[in-house]
Amino acid sequence: MIAQLNRISIKELFEHPVTKFSLRFLGYLALLWMVYQAYLTWTHAHGELDWVTYKVSELSHALATKLGVANCEFSCFIDGCYVGREGKMVNVLEGCNGLKLAIVYAAYLLAVNGFNNKLVPQLILGMITIQLVNVIRIGVLVALRDMGGDTYFFFIKHVFGLSIYLSIIVLWLMNPIIVKLMDRWTS
């Protein structure tokens, strides 16, 4: 194996499809990450909480209320939002808003397909799906926290992380199907 690697030239290595995809993915990921960091810097410079964290928290509050959390409160500050009942609040920080995962999702799609107009609806629907899964995750966490017991900690540690990552993998796996549908629709 090592002898074979020694025979591969740098040029061949960079022309390999896996290397090309990896470099495209990392390039798009870096670009989108810089845009996201600029967005966060801008909101913090204006003394505001970012809009996405606010909306995810607001929708999670609405879901928790529908799930029966009595006296469910919702308050936001520059560092994040608190959702739940007094003494049993869930802190929704910028890292909980789902945008970092949406950036990874978008970078993958861009690396696979390149940027084109047909990709825009898929990016938008995928990001909305990721945000909806995240809202459900946080809303249910607020309800579980309200109930008390170890269920909250089990779900936060095992179930919800897995669920949001699985939703992204399913979206990635659906990419070829969506591309075919978009080709038929635009033809």
C-alpha cells in the first residue's frame, strides 16, 4: 500500500475524484463559514441576538406550549434565549440554532453539484427541513425538561443529536432524486 502511494504523483493525487470533491467541499465550507461568522459579527456589533437563534427559540416555545408545558416562558438576550418554565429553562445558544449543520449540508450539495439555479430550491428546502427538525428537537426538550427525570438527559445526549444528523444524511441521500425531479420539472 505504501509503495503504491509513493508511485502516485502530486498531480495524480489532486486529479483524483475524491480529492477534487474534498477540496470543493472544504472550499465551500470555508466560504459559507466565513459568511456565517460575518453575520454573527454584524449582529453582535449591533448588540443583537442573531435572527435565526431568535426564531428557532420562538418556534420551539410555541411547540413546547402546544405540547402542554404550562406557564412556558420565552426570553432572549444577546447570548441566547431561554425557553421553558421557571427553574426548568432550556438555554438556546447560537450553536443550537442549526445553522452550522445547515452550512455543512449546503457545502456538501455545492461540492457535489456545483452552484446552479436548480440547486437553490433544494438548498432552501433542505435548510428549512434542518431548522424544523431543530425546532422539534428543542420544543420536545423543553417539554421533557418540564416533566423532570432522567428522560431529558437521555434524549439530549443520545436521541436528538442522532435525529438531527440523520435528517441531514437523509437529505444528502435524497440529492440524486431531487436533482432528477428538478431536471424533469425544468425541462
